[in-house]
Amino acid sequence: MPISTTRRRVGLLAAVLLTGTTLLTAGGEQPAPQTVLIAVTATANEPAPALPAGAETAVQQAVDSDEGTAELLTVVNGQPVSVGGPVDLRLLRDGTQEIETDSSLREIKSTALLQALRGQVQAIDPEQGTLDALTLLDGVGRHSGPATVVVISSAVQTSDPINLGVLGFDFDPAAVVDDLAARNLLPSLADKTVVFVGIGDVAGPQAALSTSARGELTDLWLTICRRAGAVSCTADPTPIAATPPTATTPVPVVPVPDPATLVIDPAPVGDAPAEQALPSELLFEPNSANLLPQAADALAPIVQRIVAANAEVHLVGHVWKVTDNDDRGRAADLSTARAQAVRDLLVTLGVPSDRIVEVRGAGFDEPISPAGETDPQKIAAANRVVQVTLVTAG
């Protein structure tokens, strides 16, 4: 086959892309016409776009059908657009509309066609100031009929209605998708076989995502895809090569909490309490009260302050209200479970249990309003925390 043999990521991706393709059988059944849609965000916060080898396999299958087409899609000015229009994948004899049957000439023409597609993908620069994978999927859904779809995107969405700068990476994917469905904002992916490539793979100014954040992001987009009615939805877990972005239009950066930035307030003095907000993304798995391995290291300095000051400890869990449909009871339960998990870990690390006098969850009913702050991202982040307050006797 005249396809690039970079097989590192082909296995899973090619297997999924070829599902549902009618191959030539012993009974003489011919390949079904194939439409391949290659959807690319290609922003300044992602690696330079490239055509995955598995996508090339799908294109080759479309070529072999002698009736296939391919089309590149991206987002420009908030709208899905075609890059160059549909590409006819039929291998025709020169100067005719007849299918080329000579195997050596087919190989030459197929190689040239794939090289041209690679070049088109690599040249995509939508000059888009946001990363909008949802609109990209909407563009996919506007194509009628069956299609194999390869979505090449980090999927770190920076625009509404899934602005991850505000959502963070601590949410219930099903609740977010329920909200999209209630607002009629889900794309229609009927008859589409969808594979996501590069979810969570970032570059440029965007900080790398944690393993848990990547998992949460993958769950979100697969849930969107399935609820949108796709024939199948798969995420290729193989990382994209970390090549520098080719796009230059700045895109908002989604904050990624870093344990090194956790600042410990001074020990309490007299009746003046010391407060410390512990970001949920540093301590917990997304949408869970399960502690991350780094949680003990994050809490160690606080334990030292509590013990040194013989302070009373108050723990209050908070979560951010992601959508208007969020469950108040579930939010209260999650925030309570997180406060309790912090309490248990503090005791394990050496804090006397009788010094922890309050452990409760506020859900999203006691929003934290940072003084003078108007940035929605920072306000949301301030409410995804377990608040620790240390109090000593005067």
C-alpha cells in the first residue's frame, strides 16, 4: 500500500475507522463508497496539525472504493468551514473520467493524493482566537450521509458553552452534556463513525494537562459524541508528537493547577484566622472525592502549621455550579465527601483528630467571591476548593 508506514498509532485508529467498511469479499462484493471527513482545530495552543497514519488508512479505503471523497474542516470566525472543498478520491486515467486500473499507476496516483492531503492538513491555520471543538463537530454533522470522521484536536475548548477556562477539569461530563441537550446545542452525528485524535495534547502557552484532566476531557467528548447519535465514538490514546504550533493567533489558556504554586498562609496569630484554599484539581480525581497521589505532599506544609500553632481546623468543601441543571444535593454530597477526605488525610499525616472541629460541604450554595475579582475563570476556580481555616486562642 502506498500509505505511510508510521504504524505507531495505526492499530486502534485504523481498526475503528475501518469498522463498517464493506471490503471486497470472496463473493465479489465491492467496497461501499466512502466519505472521509478530517476535522482539525489547529490552534496556537496545540501541536502543529498532521494527518494521522490511521486517517491515511481510511483515505486509502475510500480510494479503493473508486467512489470516495475526502474533505477537511476547521473553524473560522466561530463557523465551521471546508478547507478547499471535497477532494475526489477516484483514481482516474489522465484526461478522462474513467477509473485507472493499472496497479502501478494507481499506486503513483494514490501516493500523490495522500501527499497532497498531508500538505493541506499541515497548512491549516484558521486564525481562530478560540479553540472550539463543539462547533467543529457541528460542521461534521452538517454533512449528510455516512462518513468516517477523524477529529484532530486537543479538545481543550475555550469558548461557550463548554469554556474549560470556567469549567475547569472537575465536572460531571453527563451533567454538562445534559445541559447541552436541554439547550439544543448538541450536534447531529447520525451515520458518522468518529475517532478523536490528540485529546489533551497541547503545545505553545497551554500548560500540560494531568492524567486525570485528560481522562475527564476524553469522557466529556465521547459522551457528547454518543449523545449526538454517532454510529461509534472512540478516542485514540496515542499522544500526538509535541511539535510546536504553526498557528499564531493567540488563544485563551485554560488554567492547570500546579502544586508548586500552592502558597501557605502565615500561621494564625491570636484571633486572626489563617485561611488556605486547597484547589480540588490538586487533591482529587475529577468529579470525585478520591484523593490524588500528590495530595499528601500538598497538605504536608499545612499539617506543620496546624501542629506548630496547635490550631483548631475548620474544613468546608465547595464546588462550582457548572450548569443551571446541576443537582444541589449531589453538589452538597461531593463537597462534604471532599472535606471529609481532607480531614482523614490530615489525621493520617499527624494532625490530632480533636483539633479538627468542623467538616462540612457547602456545595455551590455558599459561593466564594474573591475581592475585586471579575474574571469568570478565577471566580470559578475560587469555588472549586476545600477551604481550610486555622484558628488559635488569643
